[in-house]
Amino acid sequence: MNLKEGTRRLALILGILGGIAGGVASYVVLSDLLEARERYTAFEKLATSQAVKQGRASWLSNSATVKALWVASSLSERDGMMKSLTAEEKNKLTAELGIEGDTPEFSISPKVNREGIKTIHWTEAFEVESLDMVDGQTLYAEPAPNQWLYLLAAILPLLGFVLPWGLVRAVGWVGAGFVASTG
């Protein structure tokens, strides 16, 4: 029985199995990364579209009541302002904004129905928070995927091979030291 040759073969087999496992992990990471990139790109494309720009301009050019609602510092103040409006003012406001309902809240979402966008949900800073699409899908603002994840996906198969191979070689080397000293 040759300890050195057996350790080498075991390290190679475990390294290959680790490389295969690293390849599977790489595939999972890369597929998730590509899906996240696709969602980010789709949202950004629509969030910077002409329909959204027109929607933002429409919001900013609306009546003083709308501007006051956006500037109000707390949700309770906004609700109070909405409750202080007459029925006619509420109807005018909801018609201007293209919304439905008696008491619109701060997250007023005007109907758009352009470029596949059904409704735009805004943040307090007039940034697009989410987009409801005509097909029922909702797109949310997501950060761009980290570029380092592409590198991780590329090196996972290599790590999968090197880690078990190196571990077995190190254990074999230490074991060979004990066997050589006793023999």
C-alpha cells in the first residue's frame, strides 16, 4: 500500500467532485445574477421612460393643493389636508391626478396606461417606487447587482476543486510525516 499515491488519487477525485459542485453553485449564482440584472434593467428602462417623465411633470405642475400634500411633513398632516378639502376640491384633485377613491393617501398612484405601465407609485422625493404593469406584474426599484458576483461565479468551480484537493494533500502530507517517523 502506497500512502503517497493513495493520497494523491483521493485528492484528485475529491477535487474533481468539488469542481463539479463549484460548477453547479456557479450556475445557480450566475442565473440569479442574470435575473436580477434583467429586473434592474427592465425597471430602469421604464422608470426613465417618457411616460414616467410626463407623469412626474404632471405631478409637479398640478394644483397648489397637490404640492402642499407632497410638502406636508407628516402623513397625519397630509390626511388632515385631504379631509379639509371640500367634495368638489377632492373630485377635482382626484380627476387631475387620475386616481380613484374618496380619500387618496400620500401614496397616490395615478393611472398611466402607456408603455405597458398601468400605475406609477412615487416616493416622497418623486422617485419611482414601483410600477404596476398592464399584464399584472409589479416592478420594484432594485439596486444593480454587484459586479463582484460575476467574479465569484467565475471562480467557484476553481475553488471547488482547489479546496478539497488542497485539504486532502495537506492532511496526507501531515499523515505521511507521522507514518515516516514510526516506520
